[in-house]
Amino acid sequence: MTSRRLVVANDLRRQITTGRIGPGDRLPSESALADRYKVSTATLRSALAMLQGEGLVEKIHGKGNFVRRPLRKITYVGGWGTLDPRTAADVDLRVTVRTKALSARGHLTALLKVDDGSPLTEFLRLSYEGESPHSLARVYVPRDLTPITALGDRPSREWAEASVSVPDPPPAEVHETVSARLPTADEASTLRINTTSAVLAITRVAADNTGRVVEAALLVFPGDRVDAIFSTHHVSKERQAHG
């Protein structure tokens, strides 16, 4: 099985890298490919899984396997949690948003510094470049701070710009924790990446000038789709004295 899987994967990889099968093209059905290469469906799927892990192919549920378009990176600017407008403008992002009312439990009580059972609103934001998921954000806001305006009324481009941004007006304090890790099974499925592909995970907590947490965001980016930049501005003693 291993040798046959490699034969199939190598041949499909060659067709993709030489342009015989172009970006965005749909591959023949799995049964058709299995017949073409005279392998079992299990072997064929194993070969496709290799190509998916390499970022060459993605499987879209209900549609089939497609050659993945080269994904351009965007820049996440730390400290204020915004997208760099220069790179964001270069990526045609489409954003879907789902909201859900829930009660604070477990780690959310600690992140938001609220009592167990406190009412929250969850914003689940998934951005796409074309048909490919680009980022996943779960944003939690205390219920009494949830915007009254219907979220679905906002233009897609506005959501693209706001999908990883902090509240308006800007909070007094933003604390971010950044880590590189493997995705959970749910994250891998949602972002259509292999479970062995690293993701950049950012936990952002924003508070107002009274210390109240106004938003907690859990952001997940496939490692090949974002650069994160964090800048530190040192204040000299002379400037402090004149302040």
C-alpha cells in the first residue's frame, strides 16, 4: 500500500507543480482516480492526505478535492490586534460570522474575569481567501457590552477588517499571548489543514480603564498564512521626567 500510495501522490504532485492541473481545479472523483491508478479507495485517500498535508490539495466537504491556490500572507500587528492594511488589502478576504449566546464556563471565566455562569456573546468569525479558510476567531464579549446593531447587516469587507481587531473605542490595555502549536481536531477540520501542520494561536484580552475585561479573543491562523509583528517602544528617563 505504501509504495502504491507514493506512486499516486508523486504523479498528482508532478501534475500540480508543472501546471497540468491548475490552482483551483477540481480533481477527478476519488473513485475515478482509484480506477485510473488501479488502487483501492483507501490507498487513494492516503495519497490525497499526503498532498493535503503538503498544502497542495484541499478537500471541500460536498464538493470534492481541489488544487489549493497559493495563499498570500497577511500581517497581524500585535499590541492593538489589527491587520496591516497594506497586506490585508492584497488579500481578498470574505468573512462569515455566527453569534451565539452562552454562559461563562471554565477558562472563559478566568479570561474575562467574570463569575461562572455570567452571560456572554460568542462571535465565531471565519475568514476565507477564495474558498480556502484563512483564519478562525472566537471572540467573547460580556452580554451587556454586545453591540445592538445586527452583525449580519455589516458589509463583508468591514467584517474582514474587524475580524481580528480590538473594540472601538480602543481599550486601555491589551494583553496578548502567542504560541505556535498543533491544531485541535476541530481547528484542523475548520481550517482544512493537516493535524500535523502548525498554527499560530493568539489569545487576546482587552480591558477598559477600570480594569474590566471588555473582550477576550481566541485567534487561530495556519502557520503559512500570517506573520505576526510586535513592536516595543521604550520611554527614556528624560522623556518620563518631562512627562
